[in-house]
Amino acid sequence: MTFARRTHWVKRAALAPFSQTRIAGTQVLLTFDDGPHPEHTPAVLERLSALGASAAFFLVGNRITEPALVEQIQGHGHVIGNHTFGHAVPRWREFRASIDDVRRCQSLVPHATLFRPPLGKLTAGLWLAARQLGLQCMSWSLDSGDWRCRNATDARRCANEVLALVRPGDIILFHDDHRWIAPILDIVLPALAQRQLLPNNPSTTRQPR
């Protein structure tokens, strides 16, 4: 089974007018979808803090059971993103439901500045909702495929595939709602740091920008 894959350049080009798919510079942007999770999100935060790294967390509104965890993510200097309230599969003809879903999530994460649609499917309704709220839409250029991992062997393979494919400027998609994200990051983060690809967290004093 192959886990990591790059987004085809044609898809990135089609999304470019509406959603960011890469970043400028020589580092990468780490992003985490589908949290927060009471166990796995703190494990991700711990590993990022250990290396003074920053990331963006795209939160699902109905999974925010502990508001303090959202505050913890922000307190660590990470960017908050809106990932809708219910994480429903986007439907192209739904406008009002999409707008309400994004607004409902934003009421729980009012400091969010980014938006990512569920499954990366940016419909007209979701784009309009993000625009109305002043949120920047963000996709990715490298999908880790981490959510498909089922054991430690899968986690190692996933991590190694990410490292084989990663390039400067990539936006990398991870998920912080499953048990294998921690062992994946234990491999990926030190390797990115060694290659000087790991984004520094300006809120830390260990590795100032």
C-alpha cells in the first residue's frame, strides 16, 4: 500500500485562484486536520514543541469537547483553521447549509484565519462562506495518507514516503485524530529539521525566526 502522494500539478493549478496549495520560501508548512483529539492532539503539540516547530490545525467544530485544548494549540503559537462544524461530505449545490456549517465552526474558533473544506473539496458554497468570514482557503501539495495507517509498520512506511516526496514550499497534510500520528512525526519531524525544512515557531525562544 502506498500512503503519501503529491497533488497533481493540474489540480493545484485549478485550485490556485481559490485556495493556497504551496507556500513561498525554503521550508514547509505542516497542517493537521480533523482534530482536536483529547489524546492525540496533545501528543502532536508535544513533538512540535520539542523541535520549536509551528503548524496549522484545522479544527472540526463538533469535535471540540474541551475548549481548553483549542487554547492550548493557540498558546503553543500555532495557527487555527476552520474545518467546518460537522465535517460533512461537501455537496456542490448546497449553499446555505455550507455557509451555516462554516459559520457555526467559526463561532467556536473565532481566532481562526484559515479554512480547509472536508476532504479538500472546495465547493462554491464553502468558498463563499470562507470569503464572507475573511478566511484564507488552504489545500495541500503533499498528502501523507497517514489516516490509512493500521500498525507500526504502516506508520514507518508512511513517514518514509513523506520524506521521499517532500520538497521546499510544500503544504503537508496530516491528521491529529489517530494513534499513529505520533510515531509518524517521531520519524518525520527530526528528518525535516535536519534538512532545514521544518518551520520555526516564533513563539518559542529555543529557535527564534
